[in-house]
Amino acid sequence: MNPIIKVENLKAVYLVREGTIKAADGISFEVPENSVTAIVGESASGKSTIIEAMTKTLPPNGRILSGKVLYNGKDILTLSNEELRKIKWKEIALVPQAAQQSLNPTMKIIDHFKDTVEAHRVNWSHNELIKKASEKLKMVRLNPEVVLYAYPLQLSGGMKQRVLIALALLMEPKVLILDEPTSALDVLTQAHIIQLLKELKKMLNITLIFVTHDIAVAAELADNVAVIYGGNLIEYNSTFQIFKNPLHPYTNGLINSIMAVNADMSKVKPIPGDPPSLLNPPSGCRFHPRCEHAMEICKKEKPQLIETENGAQVACYLYKEGGR
Ligand code: ATP
Ligand code: SF4
Ligand code: MG
């Protein structure tokens, strides 16, 4: 399938008093059109950095050092602000992490829709706006008559998340990126949001990319999974293969930890050690201090992402190009 987005060697850092935080260190992956891709990793592994670098929405102390983000072959990172404004929301829409807090408590939901339209210099009449906003709210299973005239505080967390998705869909983007769409919600509401995203995927001709720290959510929703560890993409494969045959020792540990819910607890092995510092990351493979298979070379040289003969992509010296 054609990639709609191709990320090539994306490097992004944050400048802090102590130095640079190497939060996305040479990330490369392809997103097939009309697929669902999950970016999975533990907290502070660099998931949001990847998304924010891809959409040029890093905070002021964030810097993109190198790389390309090709959207239909065009590098987003080289676009002018004006060109980027045209693509954003109409082609690629983003629901950032914790976006619920960005809803203005003094503005009704209808005004949030109005602001979005004005920001994108779209010439819709008031009636057109109501019609389009209502259509999108219905898509996310909300009642527009109630929700459009409500203030954010009158809505539950799950409803606010739906409103944010409806806002992101307003300009009918081809790619929808969601950063942690289910975190900070109770388990039942999480399940409803996952179900909704599945429905949207079926209903619309859309490509979804979402970030989650919960590999179980990825299992439910994604076609492909990109596993991030310490600012590196360490494994990329179809969801089925990632679960059936995880290759990287870290992915293996992640899968083991969720199997715990249903399986024999005695077989569950938590990954020993702590996540790496991204200010002074470990040399070579960033996972080496925690890896039971670590070899001399792992401490010295960073393993590159290679494709195995089964089409999996993995960055680990236990595997070699075209084979195990
Ligand atoms: P979470 O699951 O908690 O959202 P994440 O995987 O999205 O985590 P990022 O937010 O991308 O992780 O952060 C990657 C690293 O960069 C972390 O070490 C984080 O502390 C650091 N970081 C993020 N934003 C900034 C910033 N504005 N300034 C300095 N460091 C930052
Ligand atoms: Fe372990 Fe070495 Fe593979 Fe890193 S490269 S995961 S340290 S075996
Ligand atoms: Mg994040």
C-alpha cells in the first residue's frame, strides 16, 4: 500500500540549561494510506516529540535537527508557515495530548468551531458552520443540539474528547493524528473512544496515527505498531506480528507485561531497571543497561533499524538484515 506519510531520520531535541534532551533520535517509518498506526512506548520515551516534530508543533525550546516528513511526497518540514497552514486541518489534523485543557471554559462549543473556521480562513456562513459542526458531532455520537451550546465544564471527559475529535474532523482531513486519545479517561470511556475511532476509520476515508503508552490499546485499534524506547524507534511491524512474534527484547517485555492480565502471573517478568535519561542517554543501544542479551557491540554502536526476511523492522544486534 502507498505510504501517505513517510518519516525519514527525524531528529528533535529540547534545549535546556543542562544541555540537550535527545528526545527523537533518528526516527524513520512509513504510514500506509487508510491504515491505523500506533506509536507505543512508556512515559517520556519521546512519543509526543515525534508527533509534534512531524506537525511542526514543538514547544519553543524544541528543535528539529534533521530529517524529512513526506506527505504525499512533499516534505512538511520545509513548507512555509502559509503552506503549512493550508495543509493543517484540511489534510492533516492533530488532537494534541491533554487537549481537553485547551478548550476555553468561557466559550461555548459552537465558538470553538467558529474559531477553528476563522483560523483557517474558510468562508462559511453561520448556517453552514452549524450544519458542518453538527454533522461532525453526530459522527462522534454526540447530540449537536445539546453540545454546541454547552460550555466545556458541562461536558464529561469522554464528551470533551469526542468534541476535540469532531473539531479535528471539521475540515475533513485525510490524516488524523491523536496523542494519547484514551489516557486520563476511565476504562469504560476509553473503550467507547476506541470503538468510536474504529467506526470513524470505517466510515471515513482516513488514515489514523495515534500515540499511546498502553500497548493493549494499540492491540485493539492499530494495523501497525511502532515501538519507541528512549527516543529511538526500536521495532515496527503489523500489530498481529508484533504480538505473535515480538523481536526486540524491549517489545517482548512490553507484551509480557500485558499478557499478565489473563495469564499465569508466575511467567510475567517485569523489565528490570529504569528508562534511560535522554539528557545523557546510554551509549550504543539505549536499552543495553536493561537488556539480558546485551553484547559488547551493544554498548558501543547504535543498532540501525533493519528489515528482517519476514518484513519486520527491528533495531537490535540479535537480528541481521534479511534474516535472524
Ligand atoms: P508521555 O507518555 O509522558 O506523554 P512521551 O513519550 O510523549 O511521554 P515526550 O513528551 O516526547 O515523551 O518527552 C520526551 C522527553 O523529552 C522526556 O524526557 C521529556 O521530559 C522531555 N521533554 C518534553 N518536552 C520538553 C520540553 N519542552 N523541554 C524539555 N524537555 C522536554
Ligand atoms: Fe539488547 Fe543489544 Fe539488542 Fe540492544 S542491541 S536490545 S542491548 S541485544
Ligand atoms: Mg506524550
